[in-house]
Amino acid sequence: MDIEKELTVGRGYVVFPIENTDTFNKLRNSFVEKINISKKIGDNIDQIRKKLAKMTKAEINKTMVNLLSFNDLSEMIINSCPTLVKRLCGSELFIQRRAHTIINVPGEGQAKQWPHYELMSGISPFSYVIWAPLHDLQDQGGVYYIDQKKSYEIMKKEEEDGLVNGPTVLNLMTEQKPTLMKFGEAIIFNPFVLHGNVTFKSEFARIACNVRFQSYYKPLLQKNTDYLKYYKLV
Ligand SMILES: [Fe+2]
């Protein structure tokens, strides 16, 4: 099944190989340079992940301030996958002004994100999200996705029961298996699929980036130009 079909009438999410690996490598190098953890560690991503895994939340938050100058992350993710983005949304886009970099730390009491769908945060139903780890992801530190059909069923049931994040949704957090990935792969998903992450055991923290985008010709609805900016793919 092709990606477009899978995103609209299929599972609602697809793992795909990143098209411009040079751009994506530059993105990772840029992260490594900006995070600037310690001169002793060097620029090996796994060493940085090991160091992050041992840091406290406060230390990590402080380190994240180093990423404030990562202003071109949105463009870099979009330009890593231009053909796919163009096929889905055309070349005139609204893209997130500041893409996210997320660091998830292993261990109990860390990084457990309840299942949610992106529409909840007010992006339009015409948006897509690209999510990519900056390294191989062979432990349980990734993201799990609930296929679109089941996500809709759960949402409709919640609507009927007058609940938001009731037991059906919260119970999804148990026994989920996050998607395993290789560096150079990304996940694209629509704003209707439920997803989240679980606590995981590893000696490495997980580092991933994500960006939201949509066609310039579709309504923005709740989000405005504080959140999105115009961008044209050449
Ligand atoms: Fe999310």
C-alpha cells in the first residue's frame, strides 16, 4: 500500500526511509554541536545518549536550553523528506515554526506519555507529523501507535461515554510495544491516530525530533502564525 493511502484509509501511520540522508545527517550533526554536553564525550551520538540517561530531569532541561538556537530544525526535517511532503501537501506549506526535539530518559518514573492524538493540541485535521529518532532505536524507548480504525473506535466510545482520557485510553498504556527503527527511518502519521510511549529499560536515552506541517491552502483552524510559518519547497 502506498504511503498516502496508508495515511488516509489505512493504519494512519507509516515507517519510511528518509529520502535525503545528507540533510538528515546534517540535522543530527547540528543537534550534537548545539547540545554541547561535554567536550570529553565527543560527538558520538550513543555516548551523548549514555550521558543523558544518567542526568536528572533538571540537568536535561538546563541542557535543552542549548537547543534554543536550533531554528532551522523544521526546514531540515521537511527537506529530509521533500518528495513525500510535496505529494501529501504540495510545495506551499505551513510548517511548525519551531520543530521539537524530545529527549526521553530510561527508568521507572520517567517518560511515560499517556496516549493522545495530535488533534488534541489544536493542529488542523489536514496536518501530518514526521517523527524521527537521531539514532537506531532497538529498545522500547520509541513510540507506539494505535491504528486509525481502533483510534476512531476508542474516540467515539469516549464521546458516547462523555469521557476524555477515560480508562479505555489510559489502559492502552499497558503492554504496548514501541516501533523499532533504524537511524535514517522516520514515522509519518496523521493527527487522528493515538500514540504514546512507555517507560523503558536501557543504558541510552532516546533523542528524536518531530515537525507538524500542512498545505498552505487548507484551513489552519485553532493554530495561527505564532505556531506555523509559510514555507515553500523548491
Ligand atoms: Fe504526540
